[in-house]
Amino acid sequence: MTDYYKTKESVEEYIKLAKDAHGGDLIKKLNKFLPPNSAVLEIGSGPGTDWNILNRDYEIVGSDNSPEFLSHLVSTNPTGIFLELDAITLNTVEKFDGIYSNKVLHHLTDKELIDSIKRQYDILNSDGIICHSFWKGEGSEIFKGLFVNYHLEHPLKEFFKGYFKILLLENYAEFEDSDSLLLIGKKKTTKQ
């Protein structure tokens, strides 16, 4: 991976760039499938914008793989719980009712995404819900030193279907019409 999110300067730059971006509409869709007060893990909390929205309805645990973001999160949310987690290994013994990420898992290769999906399955309680957003498209690129892996509906569904029943998979607009995908799924009782 890259060191982009590891320096104080790049984290401050990202916080300024993303100051108006949030997953409020995505979280409203999650609310339809995951009851209030559920224990939720956010993968890649970054500046904490979505963490704060999730915190209104859920027992939220934030996470990031960047010590700089974690430092920012703790300083701006001193009563919050934050874990240093890699999105692939999700090395925690805690269990959750839901797992949420907003444009985080697209930094993983296809193999890494599959490994993350398997691990998410393991740390979810029965009937657990996942909610993830991705950039829509084909191929991958390096953007500002970051790996970005684009996804289309069918291949994305294939990655998740052995572990999760897809409840919602839809296009939405972040910057342009249909530039993004939202996937919400429910943990299957047995892996297939």
C-alpha cells in the first residue's frame, strides 16, 4: 500500500478536501436494515464525518490503519472507541451487528477484498449487516499515490455472494450520475 494517509500533512490535506463529503444518505439506507443501538464497526473512519453520523443511531466503533487519522479521531471524539485495523485482516476479537465503510474497500485488490469479506463474515454476529460503497467502473489506477480498484455490479455481487445475501446493490451519484455503488448485505447462516 501507500504512505499517503500516514503523514500529518496528507491527513490534514484529506480532511480539507473531504470536509463537505459524507455518507448521510448511505447511512439512511443502512438504517432500514440495521436496528438502532446495534454494535457497528466502521472500516476506515478517516476524518470521522461518517462516524459522527453513525454515532447518532448505533454503538459505533471506528477504525483506521493510519495512526495520524486515529490521533485526529481520538482528539476530536475523546469518548469514542477507535481501533487501529487493517481493512483486510480486521484483527479484532470483538463481534459486531454491522460493518460499514464509505469508499474504503476500493483501495484493496480483488484478492484483498475477498480476504476482507471472509474476515467481515467472521467478526459479524448472526444476521449481521454490511454496508459498503465503491467507485463504479472498470480496472484500477493509482490516484495521488493511492491504489483505486473500480467495480461493476455483477463482479461485486460475485465477491460477496458466498458469504452475504445481497439486500441492496444500487448506483448512486457522488460527483457524477452513477459514479458509485452501494452494497448492503446480510450474513448468511453458512458460507457457500
